[in-house]
Amino acid sequence: MELGKAVKTVFLARYLAGRALRAEINDGLNVIEQWNSANDFIFFARRGEVSSNRREDQEASMLSLHLLQNCMVHVNTLMIQKLLARPGWKGRLTVRDLHALTPLFQPQTA
């Protein structure tokens, strides 16, 4: 238990001292927020909530959600690849730009 506390303390010290680490963690959190926004968008009729108490219905809803998420990620990945394969994009993106690319786009609502 004491080792765990020491590891947490070292991580927190690195987090507070390192701007790059904070930025990387923030970027990761933004991806998760985008993922949650996609969930809300898919389950729009129930404000992002599973409406049934039946276990079978909940399971079907979650499996359907995962399937839709995977399809969205796949299609977005193909679109990104197709766009970046164009000659005009060659060499334009930095390593940081490429690191920030994600197929988890936040849906835009009207």
C-alpha cells in the first residue's frame, strides 16, 4: 500500500512539473469526452440513457452502441486515410498533429 502511495506521489509530481504530460492527459480526456458525446448523439431519443430495466434490452442497446461506434470509427479512419493520402497533405502535419488525429469526431448537431 505504501508503494502505491509513493507511485501516486511520483506521478503527481511529474504531472505538476511537466506541461507536456498535462497536455497529453488533457488530450486523452478530450478524446473520451468526444466518445461520450458520440454516445449521447447515438442515444439521442433518451438523452443518452438506456431506458429499459430489462437486462436483455440493456445488453442489446450496449452491443448496438458498440457496433455503431466501431462503424463510425472505421468510416472516419478511412476518410482520414483518404484525405491524408492526397499529395497536398504530404509533409504538412507535424508529429504532434498526427498524434492529435482521432477518428472519434464529435457529432455536430444543428
